[in-house]
Amino acid sequence: MSSNKNAKAYWRENIRYVLILLSIWFLVSYGAGIIFKDALNSIRIGGFKLGFWFAQQGSMYVFVILIFIYVRLMNKLDKKYGYDK
């Protein structure tokens, strides 16, 4: 019964991480690229407006960074629940 509780707690925490990271990605890709585009376009990076940059490049960079964050979080979670063997 204890392993069943550990498995449920593990997946509950895993799903929480996934939802948080997907929310961040959504805010960056949809929010910065579309909703807040006009406000961000007043700032320039490398000659390009920041809203355009987030829509074209930034959301991909953030997605790759979030993948590495997820891997790190999952490694910690695996060690916490003993699934790292």
C-alpha cells in the first residue's frame, strides 16, 4: 500500500511540474508574442522589436530552457521517491 501512495504522490507532483512549465511556456509564447506584443514592441533587441522577437525566436528558446528545467526537476523527483535506480 505504501508503494501505491508513493506512486500517486510522484505522479501528482509530476503533473504539477508539467502544468506549471506549460503555463510558463503559454505565457511566453502566446502572451509575449500576441497579447503583449504592442507593449513589448517599444523595446528593441538586435534591431528587432521585442514582441516580434518573442513570437519568432524567444518562445522557442524558452521552450528549450523549460525542457532542461523539467529534466532537472524530474531527476530530483526520481531521487526523492526512489525511482532513480
